[in-house]
Amino acid sequence: MAAGKEPIRLVPPPEVQGWKIVSVQGQEVLPKTIFDYMDGAGELYLAFTFHRLYVWNYERDRDSTITVEAYEMGSPGEAFGILSQDLDGEEGKVGQQSVYGAGLLRFWQGRWFFRILVEFETPESRRAVLDLGRAFAAQIPREGKRPEILSRLPREGLVAKSVHYFHKQVCLNAFYFFAVENLLQLGEQTDAVLGDYRFDKQAASLLVIRYPDATSATRAQAAFRKTYLSGLTVSPEPLQLAQIENKEWVGLRLDRNYLILAFRSPSRDICERLLKAVNLTKGGRKG
């Protein structure tokens, strides 16, 4: 529970669109039992501040089941972070931000993240899933703030659904694999945001990482350069640019406790442009 926030006890609706709840008590899953519930997928939730999960099932004439998963996270930023790992789908207009597709609704509201899934999608089951989502979202009166580091991503050229917020390497690996080793020294104390950019027919990616202090950021920069850019010609600071074996450009910029990494860039110009566009002043980029 976040400081100063009252605990919220969710009350599942007994029925929606003809689907009735199987058990009001449902199931409670804790961090130590999450792998019993979802096998290896639990690693993603443990990469954020996961407190507990509540699960309820709804049935209608035994023809299909709707499963509601309500994840209580440590903060609104953590709830947003979970949703941001996969933004594919259409906006469901539920909670603060939602994604719907193929019978699965995902959304966040306050410090809660929800997954509501129906086995067989029909127009009726779609309405039931969305109604359930709205019923739960309405029980969480306080909206949460998105992580502040999102404001560091330049807006020009940004692909909206490519924005991912996270802390650990396991999340970064899902989008781009640099190495088995944790070269960027990501962990619970780091905040990171990743976004893809398109400029006409050119595309590239930008990663902004905030470390707990400048020493940690400097160490991460040195570790990345030593391993990933080993043997390459790297331009001098403040913008450290290099062309790697596949002819793509990679660039680093170190600024106090921030490390900025531009990669998958088809040209030096695009790489340099992204590094320079990151605004690290208070409030970040507005335009």
C-alpha cells in the first residue's frame, strides 16, 4: 500500500450480462505463490513491486468462463509499468488506460492492474468483459500518476504504443537483447523508459535510464562500453557514437545520474538527433 493511501477491498459484482460469479471469496495469490499460479510468467510481475493478486471466475451455463485477475501493485507507476509491457490492441476505454483484443482486457487504475479474459469471444462476452472492467475500475476512486521518467522521451517521432516503463533487465530483454550479462546494471533502484521512433522511412530506439546516483550511472556506462562497444571506434563524450557490425549506429550520453542509449539507428545523424533531443531539465520535454 502506498504511503497515505487507504487500502481498497475490491468487491466483485455477483453477475454481469448473465455471467455469475463462481465464488465471491475467489483466490488470493502472493509473491511467494505466484509461480504456482502462472508458472514462469510470474517473473514479469515480480520485476515490479507486486503485492498480491486476486482471482475470480464467472460462468454462464458452463459455456464459457470469464477470469478476472486484479493485481495490487506497490504504486500507480508499477501498475502502469505492467500494462506498458504490451500495448497491442484497441483502447477499451476502461480505467486510466486500457487495451482490448481477442477477449482479453488489460487496464490500470491507481495502483491496480487488471486482466479480464473470456474463453470464447462473442459480442455478448465482449460487453461482459468491458462491463466487469468498468465495475472494478469504479471501486478505485484515486487515479495514479504515470512515472515521471516518461516525460524524458522526446515526442517528435515517438511511436506511442512502443513506450515501455520498467526497472530490470528481464523486461528490457523482452524488447531488445544486448547480452546475457546485465551490462546496463538495471535493478530495483533504476527507472527506465524505452520508446521506438520513426522519421520518414527511418526508425530507431531510445532508452533513458535513471540511476540512484551519478556513480551508478557512470559504472553502467563503463560496463556497456567495455563489453558491447569493445573494439569499435567510439566518438568522444558527450555523445559517444559507434557503428556496430550490422551497420547500425549506437550512441551513449551520460548526464549526472542519467544514461541515455540510442540504438537500432540506420544512421549516425538519427542516433545523434535522439541523444540530443532528450531533455533532462525539470519537467522534461513538453513539445
